[in-house]
Amino acid sequence: MRAVLMIAGLAAMAWGAVLATSLTLRDTWQGLAFFVGGPLLHDGLVAPVVGLIGWSIARHVAPRWRTPVLTGAVASGVLGVLAVPLLWRPFGVPTNPGLHDRDYWLGLGIALTVVWATVVITGLVRGRSRPG
């Protein structure tokens, strides 16, 4: 089975190399930005910031609020990552009828409002359901 997977992997790499020979200079730079810049940005900036935020929440937020706030922070991060491409460059992707005719900032704001309203409601309910 390992040999089959190795052969399939080598074939995929060879096909990728064939496709890479037809790239323009612009495509090459975009590929490098994606495959090199993305991981560097993540490991150098995003991961430490997320780690510090999580550590700060775990250390400074009351126990009954800790889980809802951490969950809200994770959901907010996911929504932000999903929204970045269309917030950054609204027409940077092929046009999809019904997708490009909306206000992305408003949609992100509504989604984040729903997330954090749920966090507040959950924290309040958790506080009432526990004695003391």
C-alpha cells in the first residue's frame, strides 16, 4: 500500500512540475506568495497573536464565561478568515450571480453580532444555572 501511495504522490508531483512550467511570471509570484508567504505570515504573526489572545482569555476571564468567550473568539476568527477574500478584493474571484451583490462588511458585522450575542446569552444562562 505504501508503494502505491508513493507512486501516486510522485505522479502528482510530476504533474505539478509539468503544470508549473506553463506559469507566467505573475502566476509564479502569486504561487510563491501563497505557498511561502502564507505559512510565514501564519507562523510569524497569526499563530502568536491567537495564542496570546487564548492565553489572556483563559487567564483573565471568569470560569463561567471562559468557554463561551473562547468559542466566540474561535467563531469570530473563522468568520474573519472566510470573509477576507471578498472584503479585501470584492471582485477578485469569478463572478457568481447572487454572491457579489451584497455588502460584505454588513454581513460580517451581522454574523459577528449573532456570535457575540450568543456568547453573552450563554454566559448569563450558565451563571443562573449554577448555584453560588
